[in-house]
Amino acid sequence: MYQNIFDTHAHYDDKRFDADRDKVLASLPEKGVVGVVNAACDMASCETGIALAEQYRYIYCTVGVHPHAAQEYTPECREKLAAYAKNNRVLAIGEIGLDYHYDFAPRDIQQKVFADQLALAKDLDLPVVIHDREAHQDTMDLLRKYQPKGILHCFSGSAEMAKQIIKMGMYIAFGGAVTFKNAHKLLEAVQAVPLDRLLVETDCPYMTPEPFRGKRCDSSMIAYTAERLAELQGILPQSLLDITWENAKAVYELDSTF
Ligand code: NI
């Protein structure tokens, strides 16, 4: 069994955990999980994430509005996010970004909401957690403009884009997609990321790694993702988990005695 699994991105407030959330969360430490960051996707999930993070000492959270929910974002949301961020269980602003695959909100609104939250993170001196789906060019343009610190989550870009993100000082997180059979381009990107900027995540309940694809995911399944990443990086899976835990503490600015 592996140790030191730190899941940098999960959605335990998702309704797919309603039936057994506490059971799943309580079982994580015995499966080698040392920490989880619950990522908010709208204003309601900011509050549920904070509640979970206050209930479990190994759970932290982010606050922010996902591009899917961009139309609910108002100037008052910004004030509320700033207030939430005062809670020491809140580690970052996220997940924020652009999603041109689903286009749940018009792109100009997504861009405005993303930019406003990048500015908020700057004001608060907090890292960001970025969602970029089929919006690489516009995401890169806004990252260049605001120069945030933080994570590009569920990375789906090219090796070249990964190099540019690294050059900006950011970290890159990979999830279950690296275990999928069609992941060729993604695997090249993994190899472009230096070990000291690499993170692992589940994005659970989504993005379940093989061999469980199609089932609900939880943080313990990072083991399968870590095995694939370790193979690509030429190290042992446990070493990869040890290193990515250290990276997670660095990017989320968690106390080194954690
Ligand atoms: Ni997510």
C-alpha cells in the first residue's frame, strides 16, 4: 500500500457522495491519503467545501466560481470569496478558468469572471487553481496578463504549453486521464514537466483512472495515476507520491510541519 497520497483536487461536495460521504472521507487515512483539497465550483460549493475542511483535519478547500457557473458571478461574489478566503482552511482561489467544450456560459462572460478572480487572487496573495478545457490560447493570454501563482489542473495541453506554464512558475496537475489508452499527447506533456512542479489529483468523483474507469472515483485511486506518472518519469510510484506531496505543500503554502 502506498503512503503520502495528497489529492490536490477533489469534489467531495458532489451529490454522488451524498449517500456515503462521511464513510468515504473517514476511510481515506487508512488508504494512505494524507491530504485532500476540495475544489469549489460555485458559491454554494464554497460553503460546503469549507464545512468539510472544518470537519476533517486532512481536508482543505479552495473557493471560486468555475466557468460553468460564470453567469452566477456578481461583484458581491468577489466580496464573499474574499471573506471566505480569510478562513485558514481555504488555500486557493479556484477552480476558475475557461471551458469552451461545454460553453455553459458565453465566452466573453467566462473570460470576465476568470480575469476578475485572477485579480482577486493577486490582491489576496493566494494561489489559483485553473480549469482550461479546449481554451488553451485564451487561458494562456490571461495567465500571461495576471501572472498568478498556482496550479493548472487536469492538464490537457501540449508538451510545449506545459513548458510555458512551468516557465511562468506554476505547477501542473495530472489525474486519471494519464491512465487512459488514448493519452498519447498527454503522456508527452507529463514528460515535459520537471518532478518539482508535478502534482497528482483525482478530480473525483470524475476522471476515474483505469482499471476503474466508469466507476465513481475517490482519492485512494490516485495510486493508479501515480503508477503511470512514475513510469513516465522513471521513478518508483512511492517516490512520486512523496515528491508530489512536498510539491503540494509548496504550491498551497501549507506549513512544512504538516
Ligand atoms: Ni474539478
